Amino acid sequence: MNTRNLVIENLKKEIANFKKTSSVQKVGVVTEVFDGIVRVSGLSDIKSSEMVTFPNGVTGVALNLEEDFVGIIVLGEYNNIKEGDEVKATGKILEVGVGEALIGRVVNALALPIDGAGAIKSSAMYPVERVASGVITRQGVDQPVQTGIKAIDALVPIGRGQRELIIGDRQTGKTAIAIDAILNQKGQNMKCVYVAIGQKDSKLRKIETRLREGGAMEYTTIVSAGASDPSALAYIAPYTGVAIAEYFMDKGEDVLIIYDDLSKHAVAYREISLLLRRPPGREAYPGDVFYLHSRLLERACRKNKDYGGGSITALPIIETQAGDISAYIPTNVISITDGQIFLETDLFYKGIRPAINVGFSVSRVGGTCQIKAMKKVAGTLKLDLAQFRELEAFSQFGSDLDEATKATIERGRRAVELLKQPQYSPVVVEHQVVALYALVKGYLDDIAVTKISEFETGLIEYAENNAKTFMKQVREKRIWEDDGEAEIKTAIADFKKMFV
């Protein structure tokens, strides 16, 4: 009996030890491989967006959970994966490394360095897919994001926590606006994330060089899924970018994120979806393509003080075909965002750059996020410009115009000229206010249109030296007082005499 009891006790210990040391692994088998998509059987209890590993160490993500198979997108080289390979589930939802160490770096869609500057030591791991902040945690948008572009800061202002779409045909200056906005954040206490989706390596290198030359890489991270990368990485890239941004927002900081561009992102998702045999709908996009972008852009918000007070401002870019904003993807993203900056090809070729169409461009936050000084000078400017466009078209018929109409057209021409701006030369807000003050108060009415740019440059330089009180009030108090206004009026009048 003693021997029997001893054997039973030993068996119980062995079973207990086996339970402690063993771990059950979820394993499946590859049944089909094509174009970066793998179909696997056997992973019956895997979760959506769960990471899996293949024998060659490549990572994949479960996207389609079917009755008999799991559709997995491969995040890397898929040519070495073959039928019959074992696939192991990790139990983890796809996540990427985030933290201060990513600032100044160029990373791929998995937040791994591709700039040759060594490894990145992440502070934390954030899931790429995350539920957007709830309404209770948010607060209204009333703090400006100064882009340094006169036409935007005056006519379609952007606030911290807003989602403002940049839309237009190819080669109309969409990326230039986004890069100018990043360059202008120097000293504005704002982190920046630039997500390049499907861009050529040469274009990305130019952008990186421009940002480094402007000192912007000190507060910027570039996330790149290049034109030669698989569609899976192009699909993941924007979510990785917003995960990096959320780390800083959770710390109470403000972040500006650029998605360049979501048209290519939608095309990458369409490619993946059709390979996964999801039913195509309008323009061959799957039905959930709206949800693809809405769950991405909803993560941009401004949190209230109880939840850290940080914000993410999103500037998604969409490319149109022949100015058609009624296409599927443009209408989707317009309905998700809080306004759009519409760039028109005709204006671009006329030399009006940035080529912003004032009639189609709108900010649903509006003057709420403008500083008071800007609101005061730009209040009626948008309406005046829209009126000028109609009168200008009418005047082409050669009919006689009354004096008031002629004055409106002349003022409009000077406004258009004043709002022109070279690429990569953002203007600080106090300089914008000086130029627009001179316009709306009629000081430019008798200056030749061809001389407006020269006049503006000289006036700003003169005002910096001779209207210091006005400049200081706008810079620090965000509005001018009576003594400051008297000073700027004198400065403009004196400079005008010298200029003429």
C-alpha cells in the first residue's frame, strides 16, 4: 500500500509540474500564399488584429476571420513563406514602440528605424488600433495651430484638436502646405508626425532634407511606407503614426500629424481586401472603407485638463482626379473631417500659390481658434474675396462698372496678390496681421498690384523697427490696444511716403 501511495503522490507532483511548465501554443498551417496575403487553417480562437509569426521570423496580422480559414496580411517579405508552414499566434494585438526616442527619426510602418542612425529604445508599446477618446474626455477647439500660410491662417484657420482636409489634384502644392505647417511649429510647443504613404524614396529624402535644414526634425518623426513596400505596410502606416502621436497627447502635449496621402491608403486597403476576397462595392472599394478612415481620424482630438489637456491635430491629404470632389474617397473623408482646404489646378497655373479656392475651402471651427488680432483684420476678407471672384468674372464681359464695383475688384486683386506666398517660407502671425491690416484699412488701394509683394516685405521690416509696441501687443496679448494701433497707422503712412 505504501508503494502504491508513493507512486500516486509522485504522479500528482509530475502532473502539477507539467501544468506549471507547459504552455499551449495556438498553431495553424499555411494553405495558400499570394501577394502578401496568407490563408491559414487551424487558428480557430485567434483574435482580429492579433499578431502571428512565420518560421522565417516574419510577422503577420490576422485580418479576416472566416469559418474555416484565417486571412493574414504579411508585414514583410512573404516570398519565403510556403504551403504547409507552421504559423504561431502570439496572443498580442499588433503594437509598436513609441516614445521620445522617435523624435528626429525616420521609421517604417512598424516604427523600426530606416534612417541608418541606429536602434531606437522605445519608452512604451502602443496598439496601432485603439478606440478614440470619448466625448467626456474632450473639450472644444479654441487654440490656434499657426501654419505660417497667410491664406490659411486668415481664411480657413486650423485649431488644436481639429481635422482639416487638404484636397486637390496632383501637383497642386498639397504636400508643400503640410511641410510649411511643420516648419512653422518651431518654438510653438508642438510635436509633429509626418506619415508618407506610397511616396517615392526620392520625394521622402527631399522632405527629410528640407525639414532638417529648417530645424524641424528636432520635434518631428517621419513614418514611411514607400511605393516599393507591400500594401500591408501602407495600410498599417497611418495607424502607427497616430499611435506615436497618442503617446505625446497622453503626456499632455500637442501634436500635429500629416497623412500624405489617404487616397493611396484607401487603394492599399482595397488591394488587401480584394485579395482577402471581401466583396467589392462602389469603385471596387469594400463597404468598410469609410470605417477605415473614420476610426483613424476620430483619434485626433483635444482632451480636457482632467485627462491631460493634450491634443492631436490631423491634416489628412486626399488627391482628386480632375478636381472631382464628389468621388467616393473624397466625399468620405470630407464628411469625417472638420473642414477642407481645396487647392485648384487653374489657380495654381495662374501663379496664385498656394492655390486655395476660397469658395470651396471651409473650416468648421472658424474664427473660434483665431487670435483676436487676426479675427479683427480677416473678419470680412473671405466674403470680400468670394465677391471679387464673381465681380471679376462679370467684368470680363466688358460692360461699364460703377465706381464701387471697380473699387471692390481693385481691392480683391491686391488681396489675391498679398495672399501669394513662396514655398517653404512661413510667415509669423504678427507679420501676417501687419500686412492684412494695411490691406483692409485701404493703405494698399493706390499701390500697383505688381508692387504689393515688395511693399509687404518692406512694410514688415519697417514695422519691426518703428511699431514695436504694436508688434509686442500682437505677439504677447494676441490683440492690439489703442496706442499700438496709432503706432502702426503712423508707421504704415510713413513707410508709404518713402516707398512711393
